[in-house]
Amino acid sequence: MIDIRKLTKTYTRSQQQVHALYDVSIKIEAGSFAAVTGPSGSGKTTLLLSLGGLIQPSKGAVNFNGQNLYSLSPSQLASFRNRTIGFVLQTFNLVPYLTAVENVMLPMLPLGGNGADLKKQAVNLLDRLGLSDRKDFFPRELSIGQQQRVAIARALANEPDVILADEPTGNLDPALAEEILDVLEDLNKNRSKTVILVTHSPQASARAGIVLKLREGMLVS
Amino acid sequence: MVFSFRTIILREIVQRKGRMISGLMAITLGIAVIVAIQSVTSVSRQVVAKKLDLLGANIMVLPQGATIDDYYTADVDAPTFPEEYVERIVTSMIPGVDNMSPKLSRRIKIDGSSVILTGILPMKELASKPIWQASGLIGAELELACAPSENKESSLTEADLKAVRKIVDSLRNDEIWVGSSIAERFNVKTGSIFPIEGQTFEVTHMLPETGTIDDNRIFAHLHVVQKLLGIEGQVSNIEIMGCCSEISDGLLGKLRNILPDTRITTIGHIVNTQLETNRLMAKVALVLLVIIILVGSFSIGNYMWANVEERRKEIGTLITIGWGRRHIYWMFFAKAVMLGLAGGILGYLVGTSAAVILGPYLAGLNIDPVLNYLWWSILVAVMIALAGSWYPIYRAARIDPAIIMQEI
Ligand SMILES: Nc1ncnc2c1ncn2[C@@H]1O[C@H](COP(=O)(O)OP(=O)(O)OP(=O)(O)O)[C@@H](O)[C@H]1O
Ligand SMILES: [Mg+2]
């Protein structure tokens, strides 16, 4: 369970304070599918990064199964991200000089382990996403949709409980977007992953069990 | 290869080869120059010590304009002067001249490889000249007052070589003495027939290895060499065995008076010049080292800085997917060490090759690779790489992962 309490993130720019998030409190049960919507600049990405332990909030707390993220040391936080969270980003952020399967293996490296076993796991993940014949391709040799599926496979590398996706379909055409949403929905339904999806698209939020609307850093519903 | 942190580092380096190579250039060239200088000066130092021991002669008569930076090559390809000067010295009856050896040396090609052909006048012929006889020296044992005494043993030792440098008793027109590297290169033995410029010679002596350019010499009769080269009646130097006390009494000055257009120096002076050159080279190497450390670390630092800058988003992504800062730190640290390693090894190879290949031509020295310099090269290069990289690495490990939000 994710428990966000009175979360505030304030940026100060040229002596002016911008509340990217203001006094946001939400509880998200494990296994839910939540969509975060709102206009541009409303704080969606800030919220997602705060959940992933990537942004130090100005006030408030993020509790994961009772553990306050921001009381963890930097290396504990890295390890938490590594095991518990899978990030899927709008721009995929694949490492260009590594192949698909190597990109998927990236999150596994800090955990160590037998290289051959890790590779087998990574190949299995690509299999699940229908990319078994593309595992040795470099990102530039893949279509946009395939790249995003590799990014999802990478997010799943360490079997995380939570998938945090920031507009994963923003760069895709409607058909591909549907395909990616199917994958996320499947992960939620059949693999009982908690999925938190930032999106502008009504079709996407229609699939979610909870829809969180943000405006100027505040939760409106 | 199993995928690992190392794969990532190597793949990234190889992927952007061009920039990496220019970043490494300064270190590699710097290390190469120092290794080359060190290789040459250390051999040169040994050779100076050895040559003092080998030399029978202590005065050199060279043509005006010959360089005396290196005694062992001073005669090679130098301009010439008339052989008749030998007689002038004999007839002048200047006291203190115990013996002498006129020579003519030229670089020639045999089967495409470069050797030094040196013509020497055997002692017997010097002594049989009528004027020499008239001087009343004939019959008297030519005991050398200052140089080591002649060696009469038949086995070939360094003393034989001394004898060559000093004076050869007799030499047939169809006979040659060969240096050790010549013997090896052309695979000849005593008794072998050896053609030079269309004329055949018999190898009668093989000279022991000295580590000097002498190993690359073929000794033949002066007059035969003069004919072969088409410079009859000319010599490129005369080595004189003078008596020490007479040298300090102005022997050089007296010789200068009767031998115009020549340069007359003592071996001591020449050797000193060379030791001086060595000392200067050591200083140059030190100054270069400082420059290389500065330039090398700046250029590596520059490359690493650019590398970190263009990989900000990649680093942010890695932190997002759960890499700790220590993994980032380690990745760039290992990269810097690898670059240093590559620069050190490459620099050592380039510098050593340059010294080994060019040494015989530029310094008249046969240079062997020194493995010890490899460890020093690596050590210095890795230190330079780390010195240049620490700040970019420090920056890399502090990149804010929120950077992944930014488009492209
Ligand atoms: N590093 C920063 N420094 C200053 N202000 C920031 C910073 N990051 C975000 N902000 C501000 O915080 C607010 C929320 O930004 P955020 O990126 O969370 O919006 P968003 O809802 O994700 O927008 P979009 O839909 O365009 O991605 C914006 O007003 C933005 O300008
Ligand atoms: Mg955003």
C-alpha cells in the first residue's frame, strides 16, 4: 500500500515560489490501477518521481508498506527503486549502445548474479512482450512501439511490485498506444502489479480503477 | 562475453572511438616521447662507459664540420680529407704520436639493409711506408704508452675488437671483419664468402657484440673500400694513439698546425659532449613529463567532461532504474583507468618502437625494449587519466535523476 501524506514540493525560481505539488494526500492500495491526469504543469511528473524516491519533497511523506521513503539512506533508496519500482517513461530512455536484451538486464546488474541466468530472465521478459526475435537489436533498429515494449521489459526486470509510467503512450500512435495500455492492464490484472499511470488521454484513464486529477499541484478529485 | 558493467564501459568507449582517441592522443604521444628518450639515453649511458673501455685511440682527426655529438658515428658519412695527412703526421715527427689508424666509413645498402662499411689501413702497411721507415721507427716495438697493450691471443674476445678500433695488424684485400649484428643479419660465419658492391670477400673474423654501432660495421682494407666507393685517396678520420703527457703539452695544437681543415679533439672531449647531451636529454624528459601530465590530464578531463555531459540523461535513467551513485561512480572511474591503461600501453609501444627502429639511425645505438618502462608508462598514464577525470566523475555521480523528465 502506498500512503501519500500532505505531500508538498515547492520550487523557488527568481524569488518566486512555485508549488509543483501542494498538500497532496492519497492512499493507493496494492494491486490497483491508478491514472493521474491534469493539465500540463499541474505536477503529475513531480508526483510520480516523488513516489519513486527521486525527488526530495519539501513537506509531507511517502509511505510504502509503512516505510517512509525519505527516511531511507541514498543507497537504500536506490535499492528500493531497483527492487520495488519499475519506471516507464515517455521518452523510453533506452541506452543507445546496448542491445534490447542488454537494456533489459541493466536493472539486474546492481543485484549481481550469474550472467547467463540474468540473460535468460531478460530473454523471457522480451518473450512475454513479443520481442523474442528482436533481442539482439539496438534501439535505433527497433520501431517506436518496440522500443517502448523494451522499456517496459526493463521496468519489469527485477519483478517490481509497482509500475510507475509517465505518459508511456505520449509518443505513440493510437493503435500502438492501445497495445501498450493492454500490456499495462495485463500486468495489473494477471500479475497483480500496482500500476500508476500519468496520462493525458481519456481512453487511458478509462481503463484505470482510480483517476486522480491534479490542478496547479493540488488534488481536485 | 557475459554482459556486465565492463561490457557497458567497453561498448560505450568503442562506440565513440573518434573522440576517445583524440582524448587519449596527448597521453599516448607524451608517454611515447618519454619512453623513447629514456630508452635512448639509458643505452647511450651504458655505451659511453663501454666505449671508453674499448677505445684504443684517444685523439680523433675529423674533417672540419663533422659533428662530434656521438663518437661512434662521428666518422660515418662525414666529409673526407686526404689520406696523405697520415704521412704528414709521420714525417712531422711530432713527439707523442704512438700509433694511428686512418679510416673511411660510409653507410651502404646490402640486400636493402643498411650497414656501415669501414676501411682501415693495417699497421703493417703503415709501417712499411718508406717515410715511416726513414723515421727510424721500424723495428722498434710499437708499445702503446697510454692505450691498453695489444692482444695477441687468437680467440675472438673484446680485446680483438679493441684491436680493430686500435689498429689491425694485417688485412688482405679480399678479407673482411664483420660486426655481430651483421653476422646475424646475413647469417655469415668465418670462412663465408660475402659480396659487397659486386666484389666478393671472405669473412675472416667475427667481432663480439658491443651494443654499439660497431656491431653494424664491416671492416675491410682502406684502399679496397676507397675504390669500391669511388673516393680514392680520401679518409673520413684518423684515430691517433697519443701519449697522455704529450697531449697535455699541446700535441693537439701541433697536429692542428700541420692538418688544415680538420677538427682535432680528444676522445675525452667527445665523450664528455655526449654525456652532456645525455644530461640535457634527462632534463628535457623531466620538463616533458610535467608538460605531459598537465596537457594529458587536461585533454582526458576534457573528453570525460564532454562524455558525462552527453550522457546526463543516460545516467539519470540508470539512477531511476535503481543504480546507486556508487555504480555510476565506479563505471566512470573504471573507464578512466581503462583509458589510462590503453594510453600507457600504447605510448610504451609507440615510444619503444620509435627508439628501436630509429635509434640506430639517429643515435647510432642498438636499443633493446625495456619492459620496466611499460609498468612506469601504465602507472603514469593511469594517474594522469584519474587526475584529469576526477571532477567529471564527481559531477556524474551527482546528476539529478529528475533530468529524465526533460524531453530528448
Ligand atoms: N526543477 C524544477 N525547477 C523549478 N520548477 C520546476 C522544476 N520541475 C518542475 N517544476 C515546476 O513544477 C510544476 C509541475 O511540473 P511537472 O513536470 O510535475 O508537471 P506535469 O504535470 O508533469 O506537466 P506535463 O504534463 O507538461 O508533463 C511546473 O510548473 C514546473 O514548472
Ligand atoms: Mg510531466
